[in-house]
Amino acid sequence: MIMNEIASYIESSANNTSLLEEKNFEARMEVTDFLDFQVLGQLAAMQQQPAQAEQALLLQHQAYHLKSAMEAIDAKLFQRLRADIRAAKYSGQAFKNLINSYVKFNNDHNEYTEISAYDSLDVLINGLSNIPTMPVQTKNLEPEMITFYKTPARVVFELVEKVQFREEDVFFDIGAGLGQVSILVNLLTGIKVRGVEFEPAFYNYAQECAAALQLSNVLFLNEDARNTDYSTGTVFFMFTPFKGEILQAVLALLQQESLHRKIKLVTYGPCTPYVSLQPWLAFDNSGNDDIYRLTVFNSL
């Protein structure tokens, strides 16, 4: 972008009063992203050119002011959403409708199949956490344990649509990380949720998030998934938290549970092909072998 284009973009965005309306979350996100990734870096580089330095500095101040204004509106939005969740104003379909009023999505045409496909829905859901400091991993992973990646929020919404939870279901997120899947499943369904997490710092963060939102049906367990009691669970989820012998050991535990009741196992990521080989599970892949396609398995 040249200087005049940057100036025009900042001016038009600053004069766009619709951006001040709380409901236009995605439009504000587009502006802040454009400023972050297209504008501010160029303005910093332009300041190194004597002929452009003064105007570039002025535009930089304007860009930061605009960005701060957008972020302040979103901060108030997040604060209100957290308060409404604590007051139990939104759950189940009401919560989904609320989120859909700020971020448009359609799980019937979900194009977000890659691990890196985080978008405006993730930013909105991240805003439900009021804990500013991200935890630092404290324990060494075993060789077959996989580094934590957050499940894209769209995948969780799709999971809820595909599983069609019953009121009596108990959901286990195996490898719960920072707790987003567990918290979202509870908000979208109201059912009991258990998140199993090996890393103490992640577990503590997840517990704090659930407590801050006063979600009494969400409980996190800081333990090795190979030692967890799954006897209350009916639906289980794994975003490839481990592989090899650890994965097989956990699958063996779930198979034992399936002898007592029908269960569902939902997978996302590289563990799916291995899980699909389990003779005690059935699934419909509809001819789609994409490992980042959510797959629902039913016990036989």
C-alpha cells in the first residue's frame, strides 16, 4: 500500500460509524487485522524514509487510535457476555444463537478443515476467558504425547451438531488443554463435562476459566488419560493428544466401557485413521479421508 491508500483506509474506517455498533464484531475484526498485518508494519518502514517519516508517524498514531477504539468496544462486549453466562442467561440453542448473531457460520458447509483454520469465531470465544496470562507448560511430554493445539471453535460447534447430545450424556474431552472444548460443549448443551489434562498449568487455567463463568457442570481432571475413570462417560473426544501405545491403551479403556453401554468417540486430526481401524467401532466417513474432518465413531 502507498501512503495515500493507507491514509484513505484509516479515514474511511474511522468515519464508519457502523463499526461502533457492538453487533458488528466481524467487521471490527477485519479492520484490526488489516491494521496489524497490512498497515502498521508498512508505516514503521516508511518512517525510515526521511521524506515520508513525518506523515507516516502521524498515520501510525491514527492507526493505533483506531485499533484501540475497536478493541475497547470488543472488551465491553466480552465483559457483557461473561456476565450473561454467569447469570445463566444463555445456554444450549440460546447460546448458539447469541454467538451466531456476532459471527456467521454454517456447520452444514464447514470449509474450516485445516488445523490452522482459526478465525473470528475463535477470537470471539477466546474473549469469554478473562484470564490474560497464558500458562507455560511445566511437565515434559512422553515421546508419544502430542504438543497442545487448540481445537478450532467451529469444530466444537460442528461436534455438537453431529453428536446430538442427550440430557443424560456425560462428555469427556481427553487431552483438554486450556478447556475450550469442554466449556463450549457445556454451554452449547448444558450436559455434564469432564476434561482430562496431563499438564498441571493447562489444567489450572481450564479450571479457572470454568469457575470464572460459574459452570458447575464442567470439571477438569489433572491426570494421565491412561489412569482416568471413564465409567460415567457416554461421549468422548480426542484431538490427537497422543499416538502409538498411549493411544492404544486409552482406546482399550474405552472399549471396556463400551461393553457396559453404547458410547460415541469423536476424533479430529491424525489419530482418526488409527481409530478407524478399531474393530469395536463403526463410523461413516462418506468417502472423505481428510484427517481434519470431524469423525464420529459409535461402539458396536
